[in-house]
Amino acid sequence: MEVKKIFIADDDEAIVDATAMMLEMAGYEVRHTLNGATVQNDVLNRPDLVLLDIWMSGIDGRDVCRMLKADPATLDIPVLMISAGRDIKESALASGANDFLAKPFDMDDLLEKVAKLIGN
């Protein structure tokens, strides 16, 4: 069975480290960036899912999501957006995200959403 790949884009290194560790313990291969401006190029290696923070320094994750969904090379990659702002779920979904998870999140909720989005 092929290992599913997840790409995390979040400018909070502690969130990235903790989330990556949990996903790796669950059997996923994880890559990440702390720079939202590099996401579009970073996902050209075709991860099975992008975990994308909405508010990153220098760029809005919703703009990144719109770019990914507008590009034929990446439009079919599921995007799970995360944010500390609970009242922005609608704008996350409107930008093309497949699902949304509010921070702080329970790791079981994250794993459940990831599995649903990538068909695990």
C-alpha cells in the first residue's frame, strides 16, 4: 500500500511540528513549509492533501487555495484549511477548500478529516 503524502503550510512552527508528528505517527508522509508564498510550487510534487493555514505572514491562505484550485496541475488536490478564526469557515470553503478545521483542534478530528478527504 502506498503511503499517503500530506503537505502542511502554516507559519506557526509549533503547530507544524506537532501536526506533522501526529500525522507521521498515523502513517502519513509529511512535508511542510512555513512560507505561504511557496505553497503553489511546493505542491507540484502532488501530495494527497494540503493542510493550509488561513492567516500566514505575507499571504492569505484563501488566496493560496484559490490559486491551487485554479491551476489544472493542482485543482484536484484536497485542501483542508485551518485557522484560529472560527467565524471564517464560510470564506475558507468559498475559496475552494474541501473542508475546514478551527484551531486549536483535536488530533482525532484532524485525523478523521484527513482520512475522509484522501479516502483512507
